[in-house]
Amino acid sequence: MEKTLSIIKPDGVSRGLIGNILQRFERSGFKIVAMKMIRMNKRQAQGFYAVHKEKPFFDSLTDFMSSGPCVVMILERENAISRNREIMGATNYKEAAEGTIRKDYATDIEKNVVHGSDSPETATFEINYFFNQLEITGE
Ligand code: GDP
């Protein structure tokens, strides 16, 4: 069993998409083994996206991610990281496959509704960024 970190970004929360997105994960065989609603401040968003600190969109992205509440969760299943990336769709919603979350709901390359870890290393970093051992219920 593999774990991955998923975030419903502020646009997904404010547009009332939490239930829809959780249902997609559950119907795709994921177990939600930890979940909470948080609101990051700018510094916390910068820490989460530190790998992108040299990118031209870093300031805008961290403003967006700290603009409202997010739902953060740990998803578990076989090949959780790659399966979640498939369900999410491409970063740019215009390139996302039919039926993916970003194809269905994203409005912008930045406001693309969901985040998902992209490797085992980032999954470990991201899970530990938001959750302590007490909060993780999976095997
Ligand atoms: P992801 O792994 O699919 O989320 O994509 P990346 O790790 O490449 O980028 C992280 C996040 O930064 C994306 O999900 C978008 O919210 C945002 N982002 C990526 N590329 C751009 C861009 O060219 N412009 C802006 N404004 N935001 C971007």
C-alpha cells in the first residue's frame, strides 16, 4: 500500500467541490486515512512549495494557496501516487484528459482545484508537512 498527499485547493473548497472530489477518490479505490481542513499563511504556503521558489509563478501560487481554507488528506491504495495523478489530470487543465478533476473543474493553470504528490520522496515530505503520527490511521 502506498500513501500520497492530496489537497483540495482554496478554489475547490470555495466552489463547493469537496464532496464531489472525495467521492471520486473513494470510488477510485482510495482509502482516506487522514484528513483535515486548514488555512495556510503565506510563509506556510512558501514552505510547502519551496521546490518552486525560483519559478516566476511562486509569489502568485503562494498567495493563492494562502487565500482560503484547503482540505488536506492522505490517500492510500496500490500505486496511490500515480493513480491520484491520473484522476487529477494534467497541471494545465487545457491538457487534462476527459473525466479528470482538473478537466472538469479547473479554471486556470494555477487555480487547478487539487494538488497531489508527484513522487515517493515528495509524498513523504508533504505528508509530514501537514500530519503527525497520531493523525495517520492507515496500516
Ligand atoms: P502539479 O504537480 O501538477 O500541481 O504541478 P507543478 O508542481 O508543476 O506546479 C505546482 C502548482 O503551481 C500547480 O498545480 C499550479 O497551481 C501552479 N502552476 C504551475 N504552473 C504554473 C504557471 O505556469 N503559472 C501559474 N500561475 N501557476 C502555475
